[in-house]
Amino acid sequence: MPYKVNLLKPIRNIKDFIQHSIDWMYIPFKKFLPIETFRYAVCGGGNTALDIFLYFICYNFVLRKQMLNLKIISITPYIGAFMIVFPITFSTGFILMKYITFSASELRGRVQLFRYGVTVLVCILLNYVLIKLFVEYFHLFPTPSKILTTVVVVIYSYFSQKHFSFRTQKNSVYYQ
């Protein structure tokens, strides 16, 4: 059943504002994409942009491209920036997926959070393995390798979020 965009729905909170804005942008795409996929793309893309922006700020201005000295161990600035930004964008990503993209899921919040965390960890692992595979074994340049890796990881992430982290009875063969 096609999704009907209701632009006359009252906006009562930030969730309604975000959904209303995404639904407004969805109108030209409704013949090509399901609303859930479009919301995933917008929320995921926005969270990725936030991640890159915060990483840039942390790397260049917070850490000032200097080693992060934790007394026990020193961490390179690029990994340190990742460690600072990751909890922020992990949280915003979960909130966007739970309340905006996959809001029909009836799983308990803590189950969704755990499953989301597992999926994100697999995505981090996939990024590492695939980039290494494409660069070191297939001898592709790093940038095309990263692009291919991103395509694979985004597809994996969408289906794992839809059918595992935020599944509903209608989109899964598994039941609790």
C-alpha cells in the first residue's frame, strides 16, 4: 500500500518536524522508493554528514592534530577523533532510526539498541575488511575501494536495520 504524504498534519514536537520535512522532500521520489527507504537515506545521510563534520572539528580543533595522551596509552589524532565522535553519532543514528525511519517496530528499546550496536560493529568490521581486501588483494586505489565499501556497507546496514535491529512482524520471518 503506497504511503500517503500528509503535509497538513500538525507539528507538535521535533519528531513530527523531522518526519514532516522528510515527507515533504519525499514527494518527487514516491514513485521510485518506499518511504522507509527514503527516510533511511535522509537520516543516514544526515548522520553521516554530522559524523564527518564533527570528526573534522575534533581532529583539527579539539585535538589539533596532536596525539591523544591517555597516560596509559597514546592514540593517534585520527583514531582519537573517531573515538570522540563515535558515541555522539552512534546515539543520533540510533535515535533517528528508532523514531524516524523504523518507528513501526514494536521491539523493546533496549533490544533495538543492542541490535543496533551489533549491526554498527559489523559495519565497522566490514569497512576494515573490505577496504583492506580491495586495496591489498584486488589492487584498487583507496578512494574507489572506499566508495565500493560504502555501497556494500550501506546496503548491508539498511537490510540489517530493517530486518534485525528494528524489525516488525510484517517484515520478518522471525518472531520473538
